[in-house]
Amino acid sequence: MALTYQPTTVTMAGLAVSGNDYFTLGDSGVTTVGAVEANASVTYRSAGGFSYLSANLASVSTSPAPIHFRVGGANGNQVLSCTGGGIFTDVSHTDVITAGTAVDVLVSGSGTTPTLYGIEVLFAASSGTVKKLCLGNATTALSAASTTTYFPICGALATSSSTTETNVENKLYVNGTLRNLFGYVSVNTSTNATTLGTRIATANGNCSVSIAGSSTGSFEDIFSTTGDSDTVSSSGTIVDYYVTTGTGTVSITFRTIGIELTTTDNSSVVASGGDPSSVSGSGGLNESFAFGGIALGNTTAQGNPSLTPFTLSELTVNLASNGLNVAPVFALKGNNTYTSSISVTMSATGFFTDVTHSDNIPTSETGLYYNASCSSTSGTFKMVTTSAKIQMLEPDEDFWVNPALIPSDPTIVVYQ
């Protein structure tokens, strides 16, 4: 067993939460919040334990804002009481789940109105290394008949779809398998069936589910044999999802899409996608992007805490357009100095990977993010997905089974 890092990120400008809203985990991005838990909850088909629930807030308007880890529709053991801006981490509690349990996070904003940057948690599967990759925290409604639409493997679901596949593809540099495809449909008045599936190297993968006309709720392709999974390679595998609608009337709304990445060598990924926008290079480019989750940039950087030590390598970006008149540099940033970076050829698009550098990320890191910069005077560029290989360095992943191994004082750690 080994730890995996499960972030949810919002725009770096922050997102105000005024009600009781639920959030999807697993490299998911947030553009809107929702008060219906079923729309955010995702089923984990691997048993294991969650720990170190963490949240990064810009502010809390009044009384402490509670944030609960949710297990099967009820509050779990992990909870944060956030009293202002900063990073809050529960280091005393864990939540252990059986296979087939749905999880999410509840942010109680009623009367407190916290402004949220991101949520993170660690997951240790009972067997092997399992990382959940999810699209969520928004809606995508499809209405065109007999049409195939593509989605990134994780990130923000809103406006992330495209009929041009290269605009949503991620590239993963790990040896492993994708399995246990999951989708949640909130509205469906379609006449005929819709198919959700994986794409591997621009071809249909082995994971798929057929969603009958008028059917709503959760749909899964539960792993049972190798025919229900897709192989990814450390040499780099291009991945995404596809949705193909049927004939006749089509009206179907997806709220979450997810899949499990499993490996046997303690490696996993942190990735992002969805909701990209063109960034202007006029007057010089200096744009920051979240460390996993949403791919939307901002001129102000807000980073993610590492929660545990790990090594990062194979930093990868996918550019859909690049009209800058100076070559941009894309780099890993944080409270410490890191070497992972990519110098993108001027006007070039597609995938770019740093195959030279790796960085050891310490537990004390509280501000991981990506930055794109250059001295351009004109043009725009659009980054649509990111990914990086991470290898956890936690020496004893059994801490979630034995709570006595978890530091008990203080219950909530606050970095400000």
C-alpha cells in the first residue's frame, strides 16, 4: 500500500461558499458549488483510509467555518474548524472505508462565507497504490444526437468538453492501469442510450458504461478482469474520456466522471484539466496555475500544501494554442526552490515534458503551484491540461490503520 494525494482546487482568485456545499475529490476542479451531495460524491472501489484532510482558505467572514469529510452520506471522523485565512489540517483523525463507499467533502458556509482556494486529503489503499482521478463540481449538459464529445481525465467538468480530442488530453508517465470507471448523471431525458468510456492513445479503451435513455444516478464499469481496465506506461500514455450520444432526442447532464489509477510501485500522478481560457502575453506573461485540479490560470498564486514528502518528476503540459512572440517557460513553484521546468518552443503546441529534472517535495511545503512566464509583448496561449508523476516517500503508510501513530497535538494545524 502507498499514499496518494487527492486535491480539489478552485480558481486562484478563490471561491466564496455561502451555503452548505459539497465538493468532489481526486484532482477535481471547482468552478461552481452545489448543495446536492449526490452530484459531488464519488464511489471508491478500493478499500483503504483517508487522512490529513486539509483546506486552504483566503478568509472566513464571521464564526468558524466547519469542513467535514463525508463517508457514505454522513460526516466522517475528519473535520476542520477554520477561523480565518490560512491552511488548516486535521492531523488527528482518519476515515477508513470499505470497497464501494462514496466520499466527498462538505464545506459549511452558512453564516461564515469562507473563501476557498482548495481542499486536499491523502488516501492509502489496502492493497497497492490507488489514485482517484475525477471531473466534478459543475455540470456538462449534452444535447446533440449521435455526437462524440471528449473530456479530460480530471479537473473541472464545466466547459471542459470538446469535440476536438487534442484539447482535453492528459499524458501520464506511470506504469499502471485505469479501472472502475464512474459517472453520475443528474438529468436524462434522452430517447436512447449514451456511452461513457475511456480513450487510450486516441482509441477507445476497455472501460465503458452504457447509460439507458431516461436513466439517472451512478453508473460504473466495475473491474473484474483485465478486459475491464486500460494499461498506461511510464513512457507516456495519452488518456481522456469520451461520451457518445444516441439517436433521437438527447438531453443528458453529467455531474461527475471518475476513474481509479492503480500502480504497484508506489507511484501516482497529480493532474489538471478543464475550464481553460486563453492567456494574454501582452506586457509579459506571468500566469499561475493550480497544482492539480482546475487548469484555469490567474495572475495571483495560491499554492497547495504537500501534506507528506514526495518526489515529483515528468512535469507535462498540453498547449492547445501558442501565439506568444517569446517562448514561455512553465515551472513548478512553491515556498522552496524547484528544478522541474519546461521551455516551450515558440508557436509550438501539444505535449511538452521535462524528462530531465525531479524534485523532492518536503512535508513543510505549503504553497505548490505552477507558473508560466516569458517577456512576450503580444499574443496569447492556452494550456489545457497538466500532469506530473509523484512518488510518495512516506516510510510507513500504516498510520491510517493505527491512529496512535498520528500526531495528536494539535488537532488542527494552521499555517498563516
